Amino acid sequence: EGAAITYQSTSSNTVKVVSSSGEGYSGVLTIPNKVEYDGVEYTVTSIGSNAFIYHEKLTTVTLHDTLENIEDGAFSCCKFDKMVVDCQTPPELGQGVFDNSMEFELVVPSGTEDAYKAAGWPI
């Protein structure tokens, strides 16, 4: 019941989000900065291609400061009102990350707005 985030190891201590299963998330989605598996802690550095495609019941998405990139189409065809990104350096965006998604409010750390705009974020 509900949705679970699936991760894939990208190195001995990092992972990326590769998908979410089930009905999809509704309400608030928070991508953690760290996850633990078999007693080992991994840093979440990436969101994979199409990881959250067609998630139409989200309201808010929060991305933590360890995120380095978001791959192609990760949030395409989504509906959410707000995305909060805690990264001082804007995560690199793949192609069509937000294609066919509804307009949303983007909240980034104070003073980083120009960097996000230059990196192609919808700000």
C-alpha cells in the first residue's frame, strides 16, 4: 500500500533514486539526504530518469542538500504546487526534468536564485 522509493547504488557510499512503486506519492514527498541499508549509510546524490513521472497527487517536493543531479524526465507529467531545494549549488538537470508538469513555486536558498536560473531551473 502506498509508494516506496527504490534506490540503486552508484558507488560504495552513494545511491540514486531510481523509481517509486505502488500508486505513487500523494501529498508531501521528501527525498532524504541519506538512507541506510544492511547497516550501511548511503548518501543520496541523484534522482534517476523518469523516477517520479506521472505523480499527479503530490503537493510539495523537498530535495536535500546532498543532491547533485536530476536525470531526464524525473518529474515530467507531475502536478505539485511547490518544490523546496536545500542545495547551495543547483543540482544539474537532465533533459525534460519538468516536461508537461504544472507550474510550481520553486524555493531555493537565499542568494542562490541567479545560479539556479543560470542552471536552467524554472525560477
